[in-house]
Amino acid sequence: MLLRFLTAGESHGPALTVIVEGLPAGLAVDFDQVRRDLLRRRGGYGRGGRMKIESDPVEVLGGIRFGKTLGSPVSMVIRNLDHANWTSVMAVEGEPTEERSVTSPRPGHADLAGALKYGTHDARDILERSSARETTARTAAGALARQFLAALGVEITSATVAVGEDPGCIIPDDRFDDLLALPDDAPFRCLDEACVQRMTAAVEQARRNRDSVGGAFQVLVRSAPVGLGSHVHWDRKLDGMLGQAVMSIPAVKAVSIGDGVEGSYRQGSRHHDQIDYIGAEGRFARPTNRAGGIEGGISNGEMIRVTGYLKPLSTLPKPLPSTDLATKERSGAAVERTDTIPIVAAGVVGEAMVGLVLAGECLRKFGGDSMTEVIRNQAAYRDALRSF
């Protein structure tokens, strides 16, 4: 991989850290935008109490000088402000105690499978890392990737398209700018007010029932270059890479590219996008975009659409029955601080993951150790496409 990142840290540990390797030298970094993306990850209707505690201040430890990347790995740290209340529970040294131990695994969470895999009767060893808190570090890494893509003219945003059993809403390609204009404190990233009202009602019903609820978010990418990804190997297909990246977000259990789900019910004549040629612009185009901007594992120049389907969160205020890891006796599942649904946050993390994949593929396509070189190579590629 030409662009890769590695995160470390636990939910209630001292901090989360992330190293991003592969960014070219000379990328101007807007730290206000990094902080904005981290703030957006904390927002949305249906979030829980921890978002009022953590402010997610980010500190750069290396790889950036005078506001620009050096070409060396970028290292960032995000302190967990709530760690002050967990110092004895998350101590690095000393003997383990039963303080805040978790022995009743939550159905649907990594608790039981992780405890069996790693041989522990305290599922806190598992849940501290499997927690979605880790996505804070991914969001910081993705903010850098998005700024790299912006320098190439590529824009990314997200929308909430469904909550609960509601059929959801569709975001037309021509509403991209409207999505960008949504205020950061919008309860749902959705342009359909009737849909927002239905989403709100679904969240409130789950809250009243002391339950959680699932939903779907969509990541949209405008002006992605033609030719990212490849058909030649399974692990170079762009839709495969995006699917893995979005599926890795906690609670995401399904991913769709374009009308991937809907297309499975259609005949081909009603699904595939016809191909036109716009002579004045010197490019091929499609009047529809059911393929979601990717054909044969390769970006085709249309808007890329990736939908992530979020299951209901596993921590329930009214816990499901479980079985104690140590005693094997019936018990109620553990209860940790949780959300009713983090759907807006999931969309922001989705933007980060999609951005990291696309940034890596742009580097593979255009190459270059500096931004000057990457942009020059991109311009040459565009000229070649116009003369195709």
C-alpha cells in the first residue's frame, strides 16, 4: 500500500495515537479542518453522554513542519480526557483487579468471541480496543487524506439515508453542494425534512424502549479521477477495497456500491447505465449512475457512492440475557456508556475510510514524492484522457 495508517490505544486509556505513512511532501494541512472533522464525528442525533466529555484535541508529534507535510510519517495523538476517571482500571503496570471488570458479554459485541480468542475472563481486555472510540484516530487520519484529495479536486461528504425500519431517502447527485452546506450541528445529515422527522421518531421510540436502532449512511465522492483501482487482481478492485474499509467500521454489517442492493432485484436492462460521449467536454458520461461510479473494480468518472448499513448497537440500556464468562451462570449483559444510534458519526468515519482508500489509489495512479510532482502527473493524465 502506498498510503497506510496504524492506530493504537484503548477507549479509556490515556490516548489514541495514529501514524499515517505515504503522504507526499508539501501538502498544506488545515488543522482547523482536522479539528472540524473530529467535532463532526462527535455529533448527530442519538449520541450518548461521552460526547459531552471528550473534546478530542489533536496533537501532531511528527511529519509536519510549518503547516506542511515532510514526506515522512505523520504521527498524531488524541488524549482521552475521561482517562482521569479510569487510571486504576487501565493501569499499565501492577496487578489486575476486579474493578469495572466485564464478565457478562454483550450479545452482538466482540466481548465473547474476543474473550475466547485471547483467553481472558475479563471482556474489558477486548471491549476497550473494539470500542468505536478508536474511530477518532481514523477520523484524524482521514482528515489528512481528504485534504490531499481536495488538492486534486476531489470532494467527499456523507448523508444519513435511513434510520430504523423507514425506507429511507435518496440523495440525487445534483444535491452534493446542498449536503456540503448543511450545518455541522444538523441532527441528521439529510436533506429531506420529512425523512428527518421519521428518523427522529425512530430514535425517540428506541430511547423510550431503552433500546438501540440501526440505520444506513452514504458516502459520496465528487470528481474522483477515472481509472482508480483495477480489474487485474481481486485485491486491487476499488469496490472491494472500499467495501473492506467501510465494513471495518464498528457496527457496519453490510456495504453497497451504487444501487448494489437494489440492482440484485432488477433485470440488466433496467440497471446498467448507458454510455454517452460529450464532445464539447471530451469525455464519456452516463445519464444515470446506478453503478455508483465504479465498473469492473475501476472508477469511471461518475460520482462514487458507498452505503454502509449500521446494525443496532450492542450495548443496551435494558440488557439482553447473557452468560457469565467465569461462572457460566445466566446473567444480564454488561452495560457500558452507549448511544441510541451514532449514524452521523458513522458517516463521518465512512468519509475518512473512503478518503484513505481513494488517496492511496491516487498515489498509486499518479505517483510522486511531493505534491508538486503528484499534481503535475495528474495534469498529464487528464491531458491524455482528453486526447483519447
